[in-house]
Amino acid sequence: MADKAKKSHVELIPHFKTHQSATVGEWFREKGVKAITVTSVKMAEYFAGYGWNDITIAFPTNILEIEKINKLAERIDLKIFVNSEETAVLLKTELNTSVKFYIEVDVGDGRSGINAENSSAISKILEVTRGSNLLFLGFYTHAGHTYNASSPQEVVKIAEKVNEKLRSLKRHFRKEFPHLKIGLGDTPSCSIHEDFEGIDSIHPGNFVYYDIVQHRIGASAIDEIAICLAVPVVAVHPERNEVVVHSGWVHQGKDSLIDSEGKAFYGLIVHLTENNWSAPIPGAQVSKISQEHGVFNLPGDVMNDIKVGDVLGILPVHACATAVMMGEIYTLEGERLTMMPR
Amino acid sequence: MADKAKKSHVELIPHFKTHQSATVGEWFREKGVKAITVTSVKMAEYFAGYGWNDITIAFPTNILEIEKINKLAERIDLKIFVNSEETAVLLKTELNTSVKFYIEVDVGDGRSGINAENSSAISKILEVTRGSNLLFLGFYTHAGHTYNASSPQEVVKIAEKVNEKLRSLKRHFRKEFPHLKIGLGDTPSCSIHEDFEGIDSIHPGNFVYYDIVQHRIGASAIDEIAICLAVPVVAVHPERNEVVVHSGWVHQGKDSLIDSEGKAFYGLIVHLTENNWSAPIPGAQVSKISQEHGVFNLPGDVMNDIKVGDVLGILPVHACATAVMMGEIYTLEGERLTMMPR
């Protein structure tokens, strides 16, 4: 991703919400990354404590956290979101120091941000903040609707529309703000799309691990998935081709996908090898989970070799969820990653 | 639940996985509860540290945790599950001291335990453990399939079948084990069913808080739900009748239900009052969640009164998930509950 950003002349400002790890952060630093994206004030505080000085909190600013925001803004080059006139008015009064901000725009995902075509709402924010302690940086978006795509072609189609919307915003507002920047960054488009014309920065997060969702969309190969949950077998049920493992939603999250037969599954299953893991076992999947229980559906020939006390691996449907839920990750060399405490 | 158990002459051995709180544990003690159920060795260790001496780990024993199990068995009256001959053989060798065990039976849920009708598999475990350090207590079941019921009548129907299966097991094995006990305990049947004939103990967990799932099944009234997530409004979108709140799956879990129009929702919405909360706002629900974002769908008249910085409440779809994810709960009087660290 760092190479791609360099080649495309965009800045990689990776989202750290997926790994939430100071150790993984250092790997990014080695690749030349200087600025990062997080999803909460708490996460910004954590990474500020590990020497990150340029942090964007990619979440609509919660005015109730103003004290913490003021403290952070004194320590680091903090960038926040101002998504409404209302929030702008409150922040102008409550901020103790100048703070840079992005306006988050909604380009079709429908989660948060101002509709990218609603330039009058955008102008109102710019009017309220003009000459104040709130310094306008540009526009930021998360095109989360690429997650609904079922092919790389579809991702490209969505990404092209998104980029055109962002470029059009830039054309409109650059007269008044010639240095305004445009940032985007869902993992599917950052992985698949090659055209970043007019874009200044990208901030994907999930790509650090990838997962089955990304693999399905076409954003990653199966052997690019870099996270695997090791789980102990606690019961073997040959009569129903199932084993019970200690891995419930408290360990892996509750994200599911639908298989080709219309059944929900919660991960693919791999064998752990001395220093790695195998390709997914064909015909095997996590078929049920509850709080602490996981149930694997396994083909008969694999069943025969499994016994109580064995450890198998799960490639997660959603890496962000598994990383956050476990809160404890080791590299294949056995190094424990330092992670943000819950 | 304590009163119902007393009246029905069954022992209440509540499951503590829902609340995971030493403080809530004390409330149970005040109701005369002496023995508890947990779902992991870690949770047993936590509650043993708060003076609980009779703890059942209601999970197929993970032989890889034998060291911790041995340590616990020296401190408290530990009860574990032996669900296979294989596990029995391993435990016989590895246990340092006598430990009581239940055989978990599957009465239709299909998650874990030996099929309740498979008396030959049960007999094999009893044969392996005869005269050993593994002391047979009886049968335990979690009839999780009551969660698929759509009415209290359906729960009763399932519960009657389950209880008959358990009584039949008792008749079969009591010749050899005259003191064997039978335990059951999903919250729907413990809440709705009135007939515990032949049952010795019940171990429901979720009823301590209840939630929208239980309310839908008919296990609880809406005003019996005793858990509410307070969430700040960070953006207001009158043009789409939605507000964005800081409440994603990291705060509330990812459990959903389907509304009458076929749409998924992740909780109902209430107003917080000085010392309580209101009934759910009609027509309002949590319509989307991602890692940190929640989106509420609100009727127009409610929208008009909501502004950035307001705090609303969510009645969770699944109380266990919300309690575990937040890890921090306060009573309405402002007392912070002591909870198990993640």
C-alpha cells in the first residue's frame, strides 16, 4: 500500500483502528508513514503516547469529549471532523487552541458526513469557521458502500463515481481554499482501484490484515490474509461432522458471510503449521458461534484426524473485529504485539 | 428467579457470563445463591477470587487448560464438563485431585454435549471414570433452541420435550447413580415454563438484565429490561430522519433482529430520564452499526428535538454482548459495578 501510494503521488495516512497496535504502528513508520488516522479520541490518545504527532480522528466530533480534545490539541497536530454548522458553533466556543478540521462528506455510503452534493451545508460550516480557531483542511470520505460490491469491477465503478464527486468538490471550493485536500480510504477501493487522480491522501485500515470479506470482494488473495485465530478443539462429533472449539463471539466477533448454499458462516478453517498456516481446508467452515462456543463443520476425511486438544486456525470474516476482540496478537516469530487496552 | 426456584424446589445456580460482575454476584448472594455457573476457566478464577466456592464451568473441558483447572480444583469445589470418553481418559491422567463432573447432553440445540439419546456414549464415559478421581454428578443441558421460538407457547413446548428427555436419562442412570442431578437453564424456558418436575437445578444467565431478544420471545416485559447503553449524538441528519451516535459494535456487539418490515435493527431507543429511562420511542431503532458508528432511525417529531451533544439510550438486542463489550456498567444510583477485566 505504501508503494502504491508513492507511485500514485498520494499520501498514505493509514487507519489504525484495525490493528490498534503500537508495534504495528512502528512497521508503518519504517515505510515512511508520518500521519495516521484513528476512529476515537481514546485511540488518538493511545497513539499520541507512542510518538505519533499527526493524527486525524475520523469520526464526527463528539462535543462531550471537548476536554480531552483540548488536551490532545495542545500536544499534537490534531485533525478533527466538523460535520455540521451546529458542531462548528460549539467547537468555536469550546476549543482552547487552533485545530485543523476536515468536513466529512457522504459519497453514497449513508453513514456519516454531509451529502457531497449539498454544497450549501458545506458553505455554512465554512462561513461559521472563517477566521476562527477552526482551520479548514479539506474533505474526507469513507466510501463504505464498496463493501457491498461483489466483484473488483464493481468496486472500480463505485470508486470512479466517488473520485469524480470528490474532484468536483475540489473544483468548487478550491477558489476560496486553494490548498484544500481530499482524502478517501476504504480498503476495497484503495486495494483494487489504480486511479487516484485529484486525490491527496488515502487512509485504508483493514488492508494491514485483510480478511474473508476483503477476499470475497477481490481486494486480497487468500494468502494475503495476515491474521489467524488459534483455537483449541474441545469436543469432536463425528456423527455430525462437527467439532466444538473454544472460540465464540467474545474471541472473534459476530461477523458472518453467506456460503454458496445460503448458509451463514463465521470464518474459514486452516491447519496450523510450524511457522505458518495452511490454505483453508476445502469444505470446512465455522458454522455456529455463541458467546464462547464455536462449531466447525469439517469434511469426513479431516474429521478422522482431529482429536480433543488439537489446535486449529480460523481466518476471520472480519479482521478488525477479531483483532479488537482478542486484544492479544503474536507474530509468527512469537513477538507479542503491544495493543491498546480495552 | 430466586423465588420461582424456591417455589419449584430447584436450586438456582445462576450463570454469571452475562454480567461478569462481582457486584452483581453479591446481589445473588443476598438472595441465598451459593453456587454459580460460568463459561470459562478465566471466569471461574475471577469469581473464585470473590469468595465463590462452588463453581460449575459450563463448557466442554479444554484439556490444554489443565494446569489452571488443577489449581482451581485445589481452591474451590470445582465442577467441570466431561463430554467424551477421550476427554475422560486425558483428565484421569492429568488431574491432581478429585473433581466432580457433569456430562453435558444435547437436547436439540446441536451446539455441544452428547446427544441425550446416545446412552451408549454416556455409559462409556461412566465406565472410564468409574472409581477414578472424576466424580459423576449428573447431566447438564442448555436448551439453546428455545431462542428460535417465536412465542411463549413454543418455548413451553420445547421445554416440555427437553424436560422429558432429561427425566428419561435420570430414570435410566439413577439405578447406578441414585444421587445424580439434572440441571438445565436457558433463560427463555426458566422464565416462561412453570414445570420443573424431575429437575434439580436451573442455571439461567441472561435474565439478570434481559434484552430485546428475550422480550420478543416473551420471556420478559419491555420494562423488565435492566440494561441500557447511554450514547452521545454526534450528528443530526433531518433530511434522512437519522442521527449518528458514538455506539458501534465495539460498544454494543453486533446482534440484530429483523423488524416487521424485514429490516435488520440493532437495538431500540429510549430517552434517558433523571433516574431511569423511558419506554422505547415508537418507530425508532438502531438501523446501522459499524466499528464505532451507530445510526438511529427516528420519527420526524422526535428528530426535531434532538441536537448534537444530546445523550440517548439503547435497549440492546443482546444484553450479554453489550455488557461484555462495554465492560463498564453503572447502577441508576451511580454505583460502578466491579466487572471482570477483559
